[in-house]
Amino acid sequence: MQTFSGTGDKQTGVFTVPDDWKIIWSCDATQNYGVEGVFFVYVYNSDGTPTDNGSADSTCAANKVTTDSTEEHQGGSIYLKVGSSVPWKIQIQEFE
């Protein structure tokens, strides 16, 4: 299972996923002074082209940790671009 975390914008290295997988993400706006946070993840093929599917775009609730997931159905060599105004964590879960 791949795990990524950070604060702010980040691009992961290239990694390989099967045809069915899931992005499990959380963003933490507990220390954001009562203001909602912004969070998004976009999935790109290793050649830099965006995948047809594969993104999370959400608001992180003020004073809370927001958690959600999105299922993906396109395998191959990919990387993620993450943008966030608050700390975040992503896990890549591969289906068996």
C-alpha cells in the first residue's frame, strides 16, 4: 500500500496500480483557525497526460478531519498531483 502525506501542494513519484484501486484520503483543518480547507488530487499517466478518471476534489470541514475515498478503474504507471491548504494524507489501496 502506497502512503503519501504533506501540507500544501505535492507531486508524487511514478508508481504502478492495477486496474481496480482506491484513493483513501484525509485532510485536517483542525488547526485552520475555523476556516475550511481546500483539497484535491488529480491522477496523471506517467507521460504527463491526465487519466480519464481519478480525482478527488473536496472541502475540508473547518475544525475537523475530513476523510473520504474514490475508486479508480484504470491501471498502469501513474502519479498524483495533490493541492491542499491544510495537512493531508493519502493511501492507495489495491483491490485483490
